[in-house]
Amino acid sequence: MTDKSMLVVSAHSADFVWRAGGAIALHRKNGYRVKVVCLSFGERGESAKLWRKGEMTLDTVKAARREEASRAADILGAEVEFFDLGDYPLRVSDEALLRLVDVYRDVQPAFVLSHSQQDPYNFDHPLAMHVAQEARIIAQAEGHNPGQKIVGAPPVYAFEPHQTEQCEWVPNTFLDITEVWEVKRRAIECMAGQEHLWEYYTRVALQRGVQAKRNIGITAKRDIQYAEGYMRLTPAVVGDLA
Ligand SMILES: [Zn+2]
């Protein structure tokens, strides 16, 4: 067991499930405290199936998305906090930014996961990564709320966007999620509003699994079937290059 924590900053209520559900389940299994912040519910931009039901309002869609994301977080073992800032467009006030700084100081994450820094299909996603990084830096500042425990320098990773090439996202880290794949799949199936993505993200995990395996070499005994790709944005500081 460990006393470590991790933080996920998700623009919309389902992003953390597709893109980091394996990391959450795996680290939780290894004893981490996992905190997920959903900046919005994705009520306008990522709830197409719910809107097609007809007679939906912004509030009923938000309620449905909150319920789905809460169930998925429960399955993965994460604490989830909804900022409800709205989506399409997401806008983050200074007040919301400082609320995220408070989360950093409370959680003291060992690492942070958020979106790719580019995404021409979705401007909410890079904004979420921007505020995740900005809040991290403020949380490090001695002069912000002096007396509180500042955070160290948790590595920042961009999880996988929907269209990797257009987002200039290249994985440099693969996380073997084989042992928790079933948990991730159950969490994915909570996302009834985006059922069209269930199989898509299963295929992504299988593809990344093959690539992860290729990167440890065929002599390695480890049987990786499912993986998540990450693009580490902060330099790794090591004492051994092997
Ligand atoms: Zn999203």
C-alpha cells in the first residue's frame, strides 16, 4: 500500500473514463487516493444520445451525466468533484482556477493527468490542460495562501485524445492496464450517453497494448493485452537511464 495520490483534470464528465480509466483503476488497486475533477458535465457537446431522446433540458442532461460519471467513478474507485463550469464553451474563472489550486494542495498528487495541449475538434480539452498546469504552478507558490502545504513538482501527462495526429499527441509512456481492463470496461459502460464510443475505446486499449508489448521487447515475459498511452509533458528526472 501507499499514501500517494493522483489527480485527473477532465474537461467533461466522461473524458476521465475513456482516457484514464485504466490508470485510475490500477493506481487505486495499488493503494493510491484518486481524485477526479470534472470541470463540466459535457452537457452540450458530449451528450448527443441524451439530446436525441427529446424533451431534454440542460438540467436533465446534466443530472444524467452526473449520475453516469459518479457511477463510473465509483467503479474505478475515484473521488469525483464536479465544478459545473459549462461546456461548449468551457470557461474557467479565476475563482474556479483557485478552487483547483485548493484541490492540488489538498490532494498533493504524485502525478497529474489531463488532456492534450492541442485539439482542433474540441477547444474545451486544451483549456482543461492549461488550467491543470496553471493551478499546479500556483499550488507550488510559497506566496499563495502562505502556511498551507505547497505541492512539489508532480509530473504532468496528457492522456489520449480522440484524434491523436490532429492533436499533435504522441505517446511516450504506455501503462499496462491488463489486470484492470474489466473494471475500466464496466466504467465505460456507465456512459450510456456515448454508447458509440464503447467499442472504439476498447479497440484503442488493444492497439496500445500491442504497442506497449513491442516496446518492452519480445523477450519480456509480461503478457500485456490492454494499455493506455500517455504523453509525458514534464521531464523525467532519473538516476539511471536503463
Ligand atoms: Zn471531452
